[in-house]
Amino acid sequence: MSVPGGHIDDAKDTPVGRGAGAVTAEIGGQQLSPMEMNQFYQRLFPYKTYYQWLNYKAAEPTMTFTNREFSFTINNDIYLRYQSFKDCEEMRQEIIRLRPNKIDIGAVFTAKPKFAKSVQPGAFKPLEKELVFDIDMTDYDEIRTCCS
């Protein structure tokens, strides 16, 4: 379990990626129970480090954090897009409340993503994204000849 970047998927060794960061609720190929997820998000998730990374280490919340889209996959594969937070504490409270199975980090937009539907059409645009390469070595099992 490597937590600093926010990933807990040891089975696939998925980097903090798929967007700029994904957290999946799986350890060693086994899905975590709701109680285990609750314990993880209450005790282990590195909220401060995650926030500092996405806020580019600024002390006060910047547009890089407040206008960044988060999306959560929760129970029954329900996908919640356009989540955004004013600060680290609001993010922490919402993650603890929802206990997502997966967290994806998206682009920084011209407005707060949670207000995406109320912004004038065409005014809600992405400003920046991190470049991420997400290569899962298990995708090459069929053609790999060097090792297992």
C-alpha cells in the first residue's frame, strides 16, 4: 500500500494516474469492505499531502486546487463528476462521507467544477492538465517474453 500520492492499488501497481491521480479501493486484487474503506479514509489517506501536491504547495487555496475537477466512483459504479472543494478540510469531509472506490483528478477549469452546469455555455473550459502516462504492465502479459 503506497499512500503518499493517493494510490492503494498494489495488485496492478497503478501509478497515481488516470487523469493526474487515481485512488482505487483494491489491495492485492481484493476489494476493500465499506468498514476498511472507512478506516482508510479516516486514518490513512494523506489529505494534507494530496492537497499540497494539487495546490502546488501554496499555503492558501489557489485556483489550481479550487477549480480542479475531482470525480468519484462510489458504490454500484456510480460516477460523480465535477466535484470541487474550497480547501483541504472540505475535500477530506466529502471523501470520508462518500468513501469512493476510486478518485480521479482532472483538469483545472475556468470556474469551480461544482458550478459547471450554472456557468454560461462555452465559459466552462479547461485551463490546464498534467501530462500523465498510465502504463499497466499487466496489459502486456500476452506478449511479454522476458519475465512473468
